[in-house]
Amino acid sequence: MTTANVKQMAGETALINIKTHPRDERILHVTLHNRNITVELTNIGCAIIAIYMPDRKGNRKNVVAGYEDVLQYQGNKDYFGVIVGRYANRIAGGSFCLDGKQYQLSVNDGNNHLHGGVSGFSHKLWELASVKQNDRQCSVAFSYHSPDGEEGYPGALSVTVEYMLDDAGKLHIRYQATCTQSTPVNLTNHSYFNLTGFETPVVTAHRLTVYADTYTEKDANNTSSGGIGSVDNTALDFRQPRKIKEGIGNFPEDRGYDHNFILRHTKDIAVSKAAVLSEETTGRTVTVYTDRPAMQVYTGNYWDGTITGKQGHLYVQHGGIALETQAYPDSVHHPHFPDTILHPGEKYQTETIFEFGISNG
């Protein structure tokens, strides 16, 4: 990175630093720092590229998967840290009917449309929209304008995503979108966590709690069947903290966890607790809060050790876990699922929070 075109803003606790890439000044490397948490971002895919947090001894490690070279995010087949859209997860057959018209989307997962298609939001170069700073928080927002017909979707969609880091150790991700024509919208962040900083190559000893009693069932094509299943007496029951390894072998077709949980929201609280991920040896914890109805849990089932990550370690199968807050997968084909269609004149607005902490137990 070069120090040309650098913007720095400092308060008592918070700092924002923006650098441009020496080979392409359109590509940004943004750092948000507040007390003991540092978040690094790039406008390629509006991605989180690093999160540094301390363990119980004060040792800081980067706990998310990412590339050493920012330019590698132009490929990023595993969706490290990116914003996924227009529609996260799968749309069966890559097609849907809306207002009496059939739309054919690009297909990139067998016959399915996955994470926005061949070149979704995760692979676009976003624009820097705003930078904000005070003594308690710092934030940066990126925007992207998706034209009518992109990846087959109807209408133009204008999206803004803000990352705000506060002095309580919480990273707020705030999504907004408006459209010119009715269209499906389901945005998420696709960061993978390994709370050892990948010093331990797999996350199977991490403990996970998910505040969900039910999940969306899948068919043979790995898309929603429309059924709702109970987690009772299944390997998907994370209502109490449980090591990931205790059930990860129960899904040989998926090679691990790749399931959408229906979240149990607290009444009258818009942003409710969705999950807690913890790692015993370091004491690091991540607590997820969201106003989204569901969350996909995915354990890096197809990582194969061919990528050396930003931490200098190979990324192997089950090396990280993604906690993707979202709508139900394939909602466009299941009218009894919560509606995901955004209409002109409406605003898509949602928030997910990652809280970084330390457990002494």
C-alpha cells in the first residue's frame, strides 16, 4: 500500500486510516481502530479483510479469514469477508416469477443461483460514501449501484453498507437499499471466524450457541424444501453451548455445517442475540446480534489447504466458521417464508452487530 491519498481522523480512542493501492488508486484499504479492536476493510466486495482482537493475556490476533494481498479479493471464490448480494444463499434453478413475469438469473452453483451470481456484489468495486468519527466511534460507508438486469435481476438497486466500530468492542454493519423496480434483496456479510487467529487450523473445538429452535429444511439440490424442522434431538441443536465437532460429521453431503437457522427474536427488541462463538484456550468470544430472521452457519467445508491466508497459515477444511445473518434461503419460491421483495418507494434497512469479548472462564 502507498501513503498517497491517505485520510486520517483521530479522536481520544478511535482512528480511521484510508490508503490507496500503489497499482490501482481505486482500491482502498481502510482501517478502523477503537480501543483494543482493529478492523481492516477494502472496497473490493465491501469486504472485512482483518479483525484484530486480544485474547485473555492481551495477545492480539487477526481472527477472520482473508488474503495477504488485497488484489486477491478480485477473485475470492470462498467469499472471504465480503458483502453478498443481491441475494445471499441459494435461489433454486436460478429463476423466479415476480408480478407475473419470469426472471432467469445467472447460475453458479450447479443449477442454482448462489450469493448474487457469477459476479455479484462480492466481486464489485464499491465507492467510498462517507467517513465519520467522534470520541466513541468511527465508521466508514461504501455504496454500490447495481444496474437493471445485472445477473438477471429486475430494476436498479442502490446499496449502502456502513461499518461502525464503537468503544464497547462492537462492529455494527448497517445495510440500506432502494430500488427502481420490485426485486428480491437479501444482503449479508460473509466473514469466517477462527478465534485462535488460525494458530489452531480448525474451529471444531470452538463452542457455538445459536438462539434458534428451528431451521429451514433442504432438498437434494441443497435448496430450501419449504419445510421447517425442529432442532430437537438433532446435531443442529445449539441452544446450549456445544463444541462444533460434536455434530459436524453428521452431514456428509454438506461436508460439515451448512444450515440456515430460524432465529428466536426477543419480543420488542429489534436487534436480538443470534449466536455466541467462543474459544477456550484464548478466551476470545464473538456475540452476534441482528434484526434478520435467520442465520446461515457454514464451516468452510470446501477449504482444501491451497490458500495461505493473511495470518500465514493454510486454510484447511473446517478452518473457519461463517455466521451469515440473512433472510430465509430461496424465499422467492416459498410464499410462507418472510417476504424478501423490495418495492420502489421502500427502503431496505437492517443491522447486524459483532461484539468482540474475552471470557475469563
